[in-house]
Amino acid sequence: MTDKTSNKMWGGRFAAGPDAIMEAINASIGFDRRMAAQDIAGSRAHAAMLAAQGIITDTDAEAIGEGLLTVMSEIEGGSFVFSTALEDIHMNVEARLTELIGAPAGRLHTARSRNDQVATDFRLWVRDQLDACESGLTALIRALLEQAESGADWVMPGFTHLQTAQPVTWGHHMMAYVEMFGRDLGRVRDARIRMNESPLGAAALAGTSFPIDRDMTAAALGFDRPCANSLDAVSDRDFALEFLGAASICAMHLSRMAEELVIWSSAQFRFVTLSDRFSTGSSIMPQKKNPDAAELIRAKVGRIFGANTALMMVMKGLALTYSKDMQEDKEQVFDAADNLMLALAAMEGMVRDMTANRESLAAAAGSGFSTATDLADWLVRVAGLPFREAHHVTGALVALAESRGCDLPDLSLAEMQGVHADITMDVFGVLGVENSVNSRMSYGGTAPAQVRAQIARWKETLE
Ligand code: ARG
């Protein structure tokens, strides 16, 4: 197999084989073997089409089709011997096919090049990842919906600047992530629609003089249509970049949620308890239960974003069409995909298993003068103050409570009237956090009724 004098696949014009270093830098078999199934599916579709068009005989096509299935089972069974001298998955498969079926194998590469072959394989591989991403995101959204439903009216502090801002509900906070991951889902689906065109038949770059049927191979491989320009078909990798772009944004969302889980599970917050199944211990501090999965999810955004940047840099300076630089597309995408899928699954598991601590959430919801805005709104609505003045009066009341070391509802009516004479007993009705969240009935607001409506809408959407 490893003919050292020249490469069997392209060595016709070569008198000497490659230097060992050349072989090492050139070979992609170490990683592109992950596209074996896609490569074989592409070759089977191509062979069947060649026969249907009378370009090769049915007998040869059958031998090729059968032989490729044998190769696939050898790869799956682990008995296939991958060769670095044969560079990549395409030539490894074809060489083994030749060993298995002899001469007819040489007809498989008619009207095809490794350029359209690799573009096809890689599209199929990325398409599978987009589908896996869709399932992973859907599962995560379902887990978030369950959390949202069980605590739709549980109060907790809402934050800006990580400072207590206004009371919100647990359900509302969970549903914020549903919206984010929902848009990630949309990006993944959009990318899939755009990328689902077949490069096969673009050949090296210019198309082919053989009477091929590109619609037939496109349909056999589940593509919506063939790519309309052969130069573009072999030379762009924007489909991989769209995947990495969507993956980067999704990883960023996962990372933000992971950061919140790290904060929330700390002894200082105690908003959530993570399950033992998704926590780790410390080898020295026996009391520790660490949110390692969340921390690792938070860290993974770096490598996924890095993959996106790396492939952008690989592509940005390449004149059309194929250049070997493009072989550097795969490892980045493989790594990003592996880590995104892992992060999605880990986040889903953590969300599913975690327990929100209703009491801690409620205690925190009422602290930090979280209903100050409700007080200001009351001064506008009931006492008729302009908002700016109401804001000022409320600020004075907050300062007063702070100096007394108490919360707003703990001030007496007399103390409040000392700041503004028009305040009545009625004000205490808006200082409670329950009232506060219930009053936020504007569309998309935190009132439990609004939250439940959004949960219902999402459940319907997912059906
Ligand atoms: N291993 C190559 C890659 O991943 C396959 C295409 C090779 N094409 C070529 N003209 N050398 O890009």
C-alpha cells in the first residue's frame, strides 16, 4: 500500500516519494478519518449516479457499492489500517477498495476530484452536527421549561451590575435563557437550510465533461439541490463558519448561565443546590462541593470562539478556489463540535437536576431595597408626584432605611411622612415583593401570569 517511490493516487509525474516531513505536514488522515461514513456515503451516491448515466457499467457500480460497504464495516469494526502515506480519508478508502475489488475501483473517481469530495464530506459532517445541536438545544430548553414551570411565581432578586435591582420570578429568569437558547436553535436551523446544497460534481473546480446528474447525487445525500457554481462549491467553507458562529454565540450563552450557576450555588447565595451527579469534591477540603461542570462550560467558550477565529483566518486570504490551507478547517470544527455537544449535555443535566432554594431566593428578593422602584411608582400614581421628584423622595427613604439598618417595609408611617407628607398607610401594599412581581403585567414582564403564558407558548412551539 505504502509505495515509497511515488504516490499511487497522484504519483504519475513523480520520480521520488515525499520526504518524511512532507508526509507529516501533508497528511490529514489523523483527523479526517472522522468523516469516513460521509466519504463512503458520497462515493456510493457518486458510483450509483455514474452507472445510471451510463458512465460506468452497472456491474462495476455494484462492485464499488458493495466494496465500499465492506470498507465501512472494516472501519467500524476497527480492523481498517489507516495509512499516513495515503494522506487522507478519501485515498485511504479508495486504496482499500482497490485491494478488495481490483480494477473497477479505479473507475470510482471518474468525474470527481478530491476537491468536491472533501467539500461534500465536510458538509455532510457539519450537517450532522447542526442536527445534533438542534437536539441538544431542544433538550436543554425542555429542562429550563420544567424549572420555569415549577417556580413560575417564586420571587428572587433581579440584578443589574450584579446589584439587587427589582424583584423578579425564578420562572422569569429561567425563561430568559429559554429565549436565548431558542434563538441559538433558530441560528442552527437557518445555517442548515443555507448549507444544504451539494458540492458533488463540481469536480476539481470547473465541473466535468462527463454527463453527470448532480440532482441525483444531491438527492441521494439528502441535499436540497446541487451548488450552482462549481468554483464556489469547492472553495467556500462558510457553512463551517456559520456553524462555528452559531456555536460561539451558543457557547457564550452557556457560559453566562454557567457563571450564574457558579455564583448561585455558592454558600453566600444558596439560590440553587446542584446535584451530586453534576458536582465534584475537593481532595483536601471535605466540606466542598464544587460546580466544576459549570466552570468547564464557562471555559469552553474560549476554544469554540478560538476555532471560529482560526478558520476565519485560514480562509480570509485564499484566492479561489481550493488551496491546501483549507485542510486546516476540520480539526477546529471537530473540536468545537465535540465541546459544544458536551457543554450542552452537561448544562441540560445540571439544569434538570438542580434544586432552586425557594426560601433563599425569597429572602434575597426582599433585601437590598428591591421594591424602591415600586415605591417611586406609587408616589407617582397615588400621590401625584412627577417621577423625578418621586425618585428623589424614594432615594431619601432608602437612605433613611439604610441608616436605621432596616428594609423599606420596616420604616414606620411616621418616619415616611417625615420625608414626604403625602405618604399614606396605603404605600405598604406595594413594598412587598409579591405585589411587586404581580404588578409587572406588561407583555414579557415578570408577573407569574406573564411567565406562565410564555411557558405555554414555548411548549406549543416545541410540539
Ligand atoms: N485532505 C484534503 C483536505 O482536507 C482533501 C482535498 C485534497 N485536494 C487536493 N487538491 N490536494 O482538504
